[in-house]
Amino acid sequence: MYSRILGTGGYLPEQVRTNADLERMVETSDEWIIERTGIKERRIASEQETAAYMGTEAAKKALESARLQPADLDAVICATTSSQYAFPSCACEIAGALGLAGVPAFDVAAACSGFSYAYAIAHAMIMSGQAQKILVVGADRISHACNPQDRTTIILFGDGAGAAIVGASDEQGTLAVHLSSDAKRAPLLTLPHPVRGRPSSESDYLYMKGNEVFKQAVVILAGLVNQTLEKAGMSDADLDFLVPHQANLRIITATARKLHLDMSRVIVTLDKQGNTSSASVPLALDEGIRSGRIQRGHVLLLESFGGGFTWGSALIRY
């Protein structure tokens, strides 16, 4: 018994926040943002577009892509750190919105690495025989956790959701997964829960020491890709596409160089979406598939890095 991706879907909010919009909000410029991040615009969720709402819409498209009905699912796993509620979980909300009951539904909190963690759990559940078809969602609205006066974070984050149906298969689709973490560097990237009964303050917003996080991400991701390929007994020459976390174009470019991949074989969406946290990898995967670039049989490396610090990857044959 193996696992493979049966279908994918994505959802992006209607509101677009361009670099020109940000120039009116904080002291920055279009040139400065593009040079340092590669981001031109990002989507901003409305109050109605919660993580659960966006995740549900992405899930519907993934089910349609896989030609399945909600009743075919055996579990729902949602990667998010921006759910509307501590409980019910975002996954339970999504399951309920799909009319699904009687199956396990739970959230995974690993920040931007969330989808990698959720995918690895789904893979393990299928390999152990606990499930046949699992909905894996990454949904976040981190833009709302950014201080609107902090130009170092407000320029980076957008909102959205991506989803994949991971199912049992006679053919090996998931070739290797790798997860890791290191709490020593956690203070470099944090998002606290607001304290009830206390007026909100700057300390309630997302904090990131950008330069240090950038340096750590480049080093960690370089090791991650090598470890994942080694697990599968493969090399960078076997890769067709890199599907990276969409945090910063310079990080993506550095990872592609490490893999000796031309940028034409890298799925990049952050120029139009920004960093959508746990949604970025499944959104990029869905974009690559729906654009026709990624075809059945292609070997893909999905990788991500996020607060915790956490990092994870999945080497798959789509």
C-alpha cells in the first residue's frame, strides 16, 4: 500500500493589496519590496473569509479534481495557525461545511511548514491502513496578524488556502517525507495569542527578525533537500519540479541553485500571492498542476520552513 495525490484545489480572497497600496500604508516602495522579496501583490481575506471558509472552498476544488465526494473521505487534516477558534478546530469546521461527519478531523500547527507536517501525517495514516482517502488543507490569514505599521512584516504576508486529496494507491506516489524542528531559534519568528482582558498592543502581532530568519532558512533548506533525496535514493537529477514554500524569491532561487534546477522548473506564485504560510505549498502545487506544467509521472520536491523553527518536505511522484 502506498499513498499518492489524487487531486488538488486552491482558494484566494478577492481583495488584492498591491505594493502601491503598501506605499500608502507604510514607508516603503514597490522597488524596495520587489528587490528584497520578489512580491508584487498579495490577497487579503475579508472578515467572512476565515481560514475554515477558505479551506472549505479549496477542498471543494480538490474533491472535484479527484472526482470524489465528501462522503468518500476518511479524515480531514488542516494545517493552520490562524483559525477563528481554538475549538472547534478548523478541520472540524471544514468537515461540517462539507456535510461530513463520523471521521477524524484535526488541526496541525507548524506555521509555514504546516502543510508538510499534515501531508506526512496523512501519508502515515494511509501506510498504516487507518485511512484510504484524506483531505489535507493548508489555510491561513496571517496578514491579519501583522502590525499594519510594521513595514517588515506587512509587505510579506497574504491569505489563502490550498488542499490536496491524499489517497491509497498500488503505485508509489509519496517517495519520501522529512520533518524536523529546532526551538532554540524560536524568538526570531513568533506570533503570540492575545491575552484576554488586556488591551491589544504591539506585542500581540507577528514578530520576525527578517535577516536572521532568511539566513537560517537558506542553510536549513539546503540540508533538507539533500536529506529528502537521500531517503529516496535519488539525486537532484531525478527532479522535474521544485514546489517551495513561497516566502522570499531569494530563498527560492538559492534552493533551486542547490538542486541545479533552472527556474523554469520551479513553481513560483509569491509574486502574485505573497507568503500565505501553510497555504503556500498546496497553492503552488495546484497552480503548477492546473497550468499544465506539472504532469502525471513528474517527480516533485515540496519543501517548507516556518516558525518554531519547523521545516518539512515531501518527495512525490505525481
